Amino acid sequence: MSRIYLSPPDLRQSDHAAVGSALASNWVAPVGPELALFESKICQLVNRESALAVNSGTAALHLALEVIGVGEGDIVLCSSFTFAASANPIVYCGATPVFIGSEHRTWNMDAEALKEALETLSAEGTKPKAVIVVQLYGQCAEMNKIEELCAEYGIPLIEDAAEALGASYKGRPAGSFGDFSFFSFNGNKIITTSAGGMLLSNNKISVEFARSLSMQAREPVVHYEHQRIGYNYRMSNVLAALGRNQLGDLKKRIEIRKGHYEAYREALEKLPGVTFMPLADSNAVNYWLTCLTFESEKTNVAAVVDKMENEDIELRPLWKPLHLQPVFKGIRYFGKRVEETLFLNGICLPSGSSLTEAERLRVIQGVRGCF
Ligand SMILES: *Cc1c(COP(=O)(O)O)cnc(C)c1O
């Protein structure tokens, strides 16, 4: 029996062909036609004016912060319940994060806590330079309230939709919110370019600025002229071909992941103390990972993860809140600590679109065996 991974890359024959033809075209470096095609396909999918394909979601976020002008001494508000990549670029810019806790309903940024942070900071005479809201596990936050608050305080909003491609909120696609948004195409995401990301905005000028920064900030002249520090963040044309092809069956990928969620739910929901991640709107999530929580007195998450590891099944605890991370020690936090409990009691189950029914059954039997 082979190891079962949480969310491994799912490559089809057509992906091989797409990469092969990109190679055959000799558009290997530095850019090429696949990039613009991939960018416009994502724009169409999520109703955005402009996109920039880069070599990671982290790079996309870093560029968004740079274009906004986040710098030394600035404050940026960010969801606490997320992967470190949602906040690391704040520090790259010399700014300081302030973390916002989660609400029970979506596990995402609690608008009440955001409001409290904005009021408190404003009373102290501080205006945050940006808000980063994360759409965790493929489900959107209460975007109406968060957008309203950002508009009220005149603060740019960045949507971390890294995990949320294909999800939506009140009919609006994930990746269409805020001044900037971004996706990740890392190997564990719903589609992959092995590594990659996409920055999106309706402001074309901002995206063109980010495009220049992503290619070493070369001025548009034939000799190498630079007026500011740039980065080497552009996606390769070969990987754009892979991404574009993977996008073609996004709907099917979501359906498969939804099937995993439903099978897990049916098989595990009645176990004592087990609660599945609440879905505010089950039509609007992308089912990236099936997540559930245990009642802490009944089940020990670390023991479950260990036991499954012995059976060669990769389970993961939920994200450790960033305000609890040693590297962010002493950073301010606003919230009700909902995510602290989720982290202590929650796990993600193998949910990849290449997971077979037999493998899923092994996971189910493994989890049942922990009770
Ligand atoms: C994966 C992920 C990122 C980072 O994306 P990379 O492409 O790996 O740099 C950022 N935020 C969240 C929530 C993620 O899950």
C-alpha cells in the first residue's frame, strides 16, 4: 500500500502535452505567449481586469504590498488563522503585522475583531497601510462586512485567495475581492504549476507596476536602466502552460473534492465529538481540504496524526494561528481566540482530486480506529 498524501499534485496526460508543446515552442525563458493566455483565463474566471502570473503566491502578496507602498514602520492587519505566507511579506516590507482572530461561522477573519482593531488603532493615531483577509480552506470570509470596514477607514484590502480558487461569496468569485487578490498554484493547491501564483486587480496601472517589479524593475529602454529595486518573481512560460491546462478541469476537481467531503462526512460525522468545518454556503466552497474538529476531552489530535502516520496516511492539524508562532511573538492580536481552539482540536483529511475511493476508505477506517 502506498502513502496517502494530504493534497498531492494531480496531473493528467493533457498536462504533459501542454508542457511538452510549451517546450517545443522554445518559449522557455524568460516569458512567452502562455503567460498572457493563463492570465487572461484567470481574469475571465474571476471577473478581474488585470493579472500577473508570478512564481509563488507569496511573491504575489509581496508585490501587492509593494505597490500599495507598505514600508518601514507601517502596520498591516492580517488574519491570524492561516499559513505563515499570508504574513511573511509584511515583514519583507519592513512593516509589522497585527493579527485578527476568527469567527466560528467560517473560521475566517472575524469582522467584529477587525472593527475593534481599526477603532483601537485609530484612537491611538495609527492608520494601518492594508488589510489582508484570508479565504481559508476554500471558504470565503464575511466579505461584505470586511469590505465595508476597509472602505470606511480608507484602507486597501488584499484578498489571500491562495486556497480558494473556484469558491465564491454571494455570487462573487474568490479572487475578485479587494484592491488586490492572489491565488497560489503550489503543489498542494486545487490546481498547480508546481510552484506559482497570480496577482489580480481591477487597477491595470497597479498590475503593470507589479509586472515591472516582478522583472527586476527594468525601465522600458534597451540598455539596463533601473530607478528602483525589483525582484525576480515572474512565472515561467512553461509553467503557465501547465496552469492553463489544469484550469480546464477546475470544475471536475472541485466535484471530486466535494465527493471526498461528503463521503468523509457520512462516515465520520456520528463519531463522538466530531464536528465538520461549518460551510456557510455549501454551494460556494471549493472543498480544498475536508477539515473537522474533535472534542478535546475525547480525542487527542497529535495522537490521531501519529497513529495515521503509522499507517502511512498524511493528516495535518489545522493551521497554527500566527499570533501563537514563535517568530511572531509579541505581535498584537485582536479577537476572541476562536482559532486557538480550532488549532488544538482540528485536522485536515487527505482530499486531493487524485485520491481513490479505496484510499479514502483507508483514511476513514484509520480515523474510526482512533475511537
Ligand atoms: C499556499 C498559501 C500561500 C502561499 O502560496 P505559495 O504559492 O506557496 O507562496 C499563502 N496563503 C495561504 C493561505 C496559502 O495556503
